Amino acid sequence: MQDKKPQVARTTSKGKKQAAERRRRGFLSFIPSVGRTGTVIGVAGIFFGTLALSLIVAVLLRTVLAADALNPFAVDVGLPTAVPNATPNPEFLVPTLDLGNARPWQGNEPVTILLMGADTRPSERGSARPRSDTMMLLMADPVTKRASVLSIPRDLYVDVPGYGLNRINTAYAFGGGSLAVSTVQYNLGVRVNHFVLIEFEVFTTLVDEIGGIDVYVPYPINDPNYPDMSFGYDPLYIPAGWQHMDGDLALKYVRTRHSDSDFNRAQRQQDVMFAIRDKVLSLNMLPTLIQRSPNLYAALADNIYTDMTLEQMTSLALLVQDIPRENIRTGVINADYTTGYVTPEGAQVLIPQRDRIGQYLAYIFWLQ
């Protein structure tokens, strides 16, 4: 997908300000401004539905409308660092948007989103596309009111179209969202309608804005080699039992893997997604999150990359908000469906057991 180059404006005496603005905005200069409120109308709506699909996917609006909506690889510029603070923002009590005219989802076919989390350090921003540290498929069915969540291990060794055998998490780095979607579809046989990639700041900020989450930790987490943002270490210890987590601790909980495995980490990620969903539902935060979504703008801008539109965000929010927990099937492609293998280059990867995975996917996606 190629960006359209903006036409060069003549710098006349009447147009110096416009030309200066175009030079400042660079390749985004041809996109009309729609205002901050319009760009984030769907933030928390989608958060409510298919787990974190509700809150995470909806905040894509900043990238879709205020960045280059046709190019998921927007340049990171001056992104503020989110400061963990598990105290709800009192300004959320003041509504600013009227959603009475929002249209419900119009389609009758299931919609599936490839959700990816990037593992990008600040020093790496803007230099290259990141590998996807986390990969999940999120599905919602407008007819049956059912949903699915499937975690895909990043070390799954598959055929990346045009690049041969590689870990599945390299697809985004090689060719962006479209190649990541094609890779998943080709190897798993699941039709994917849209993709979303988020950076760390999105996750931590959203958890903080809802006042933190309560998560049950089944066993102590002791990770002395947990990585910091400067390629060093930030030793992590979380005791077993119920823990209240702000955004920073929740991010560490879903990223740590040295004390167990990527499969356990995938399960923790799903547990945290349900904890976010439960918090929003229990306190009826959805209307407030949607109405006060402009307050999230500063921390979330330019941290999300997607091919979805504003209308799709709003409509999908109305679809997924009423899916009950018992109608959501979850799964992880773990050791039961893969075989460990060391490549000739010495890389430790996972070979998919395709027959078993096929049967598993049929269950997860309500085909049986």
C-alpha cells in the first residue's frame, strides 16, 4: 500500500503560513483535520466487547484520522511517556460526546481482528517496523453474539509469504499489517478482516485511566532478568494471590516469561484482558470512557497502527458490548499443538502440528 504524495503548494504572499504548515506536517499534510474529539469517539466502546478488543482497538482512531489512514507505518514523533497512576481521572465524569446517532454494526458475517503488541524501545522508534511481541486473533459474530480469542506464539515457525520459513512474529517487521494478516490466514486458515498493532504506552495508559485492575496471580512471578527500556534489567517479583495492578505492573505481568514460558505468558495476557473487561463492566465505565476519550489523546496518539475506520470502530463497539462471558471461547496454541525445533542457524522455534491446530481452531471459532 503506497502513500499518496501531497501536491507541492506555491509559497505566495497569501500562502506562506499554509506552506509552512505543510512542511511541518510532512507527508500528512494532505489529510484534513477532523479534531481530537472525532478521532477518539470509539476508544472505550470496543474495549467493552471482545475482551481487550473493546478498549484497545477503539483507540485506533487517532492513527486512522489524524495520521495517514492508508499507511499503518506512521512515523513516531515526540511521543510522551506514560506515567503509571492507578487513580481514575476525575475529568472522566464530564461527558463531551453525544453518541445517540451512532449506527449499529451492519454486517451479518463474523469480523476477525489480528491484534499485535509491539516490543519497541524508545531508541528504536522510527527506525524500522517492530516485530510483534504479542499476537492474538479476536472474533465477534453479530448474528450469534459469540466471540473468540486465540493467542498465537511468536516463535511459531511458518511460511511467511515471500520470505520463506520464519517465526510468525517477523511478518509485521517484513511487510507490515497486510503481510502479518496474510501470514496468519495462509498458515492457520482463519480469515482476518483487520489488523491492529499497539505500543506499550497504549496498554499502560488505558489500565491507569480505569483505575488499575485486579488480577489473580496463581503462583509467584520471579524474573530477575525482566528487561527495561534501555536493554538492561529491571528485576520483577509478584507474589501469588489477588493483586491490584496499575498500568506499569500489568505490562510487566503480561510481558514476563523468564520464570515460565511463552505459553504461560499468553495465558496471563488473556487473564489481564478479562480483568480490564470486568473492571469496565462492573463500574459501568463504558459511556464515560467513550465520552471522555479525548483525555486519552496525548498518551495514545501515534502509538497505534491499523487499517480500520472511524465508522467501523463505532459500529463494532455497539456489536461487542453485549457479548456475555459464557459466549467467549479462548485458547492458546501451546505445546499440545506444536513441536519444539532448533533451526540450522540455532534458533529455537515451534513447528505447528497442523492437524491438531485445525481441530482446535474449529472449536475456538465456534465451528463445532
